[in-house]
Amino acid sequence: MAETVDFASGDGEAWRAALGAYDRRLAALDKPDLLDADSFYRHDLPLLLHRRDPDPYLAKPELVQLMQWKLSRGKWRPRLMDFVKSLDDKVVESASRKAFAALPDLSKAITELTVLKGVGPATASAVLAAYAPDVAPFMSDEAMVAALGNVKEYTLKQYLAFAEKLQAKAKELSVGGESFTPLDVERALWSSAIASKPPKAPAGGKRKR
């Protein structure tokens, strides 16, 4: 099986295969710090957040680690990291408390988080997805392109349209004993997009244009 999937597909087995290939695709990027950052984001952070129920919040060091993950898996933008590192701890905790309390209202939750300098809708979506993957998918470039076409607008309006599509796809795929979250759908789409990219040219070599 190719372990790739198109957004229009309703084949749960193909989606599960694409999702199952996520770890291998991540490792294939050969980014030394990414595996640890991804493990923190996918495994450690959700546990930390849920231990704080019924009044969860995100601590500033956790936001810094989340930003490290987001920028490592995508495009590195050092200014965003600088902004996040300069935030006040109490401001981060307060904004995230309000955001988590607003769920499942994604519009309000994203708005509460984007008051933080350096935190746009995409980073805010990563925060929410760590706590509520059944509601909030992460707004990755690859999943955005797959679900909405070649559009990368990092606005609240665009995120809400994206989230609605991934929520619907997760519901469509959750049949016959299968269970998909919107975040599962995002990871499968990311995995598929990474698999479809042409391999990098060897160092010093030339690629055909």
C-alpha cells in the first residue's frame, strides 16, 4: 500500500495506513531535534494539560517547546520563537486558561490565544489540538493545501473553514469500529504530503528545473 491518501478519499484503511506512516516520515526528514519535540507535543503535553483539569492552562516553557515543534516540523521562523520567549509567564497561563475554557467554541478559543505576541491562528491551533484533538486540528501547511486547495492564509476565518472540513472528514471515517479525530486527519494528510515530495538533491549536485 502506498500509505498516501487524498482528502476526498473515504477509504478508512488508506487513511489509517497514511497515519501509521507518520513516525517514519518524520524520521526521514532527518532533523535531529524534531523527534524529541514531536514526542513532547504528541505524548507529554496532552498529559500535562489534562492533569490540570478542570482548569487547564499552558505554561510558558511548554509554549516555547510547542513552538520549537511547530517550527521544526514546518518552516523555521526565529522571530516567532523570540516573541514567545519574551512573553510573561502569567500572561501565557491566563490566555491559555481562557482559551481552553472557551472550547468547543474554536473561534473564541483561537481569539483568546492570539492576544499573545508571536501566536497566530496556526500556533493557537497547535495549543488547542494538544488538549482537544477531537475538536481542533493543527493548521499545518500540508493539511491546509489538501483540504482547501493551494491556499495558505493564516486567518481565523480560514482556520474555522479548515477545522470544519477536518471535523467532517473525521466523522466520515469513524465508522465500522474505526475512530478518527480531526488531528488524526491532519497527521495523515501531512504524512501523505511529505511522502509525495521529491527527494532532496545530494549536496553539491544539481537538480533539473
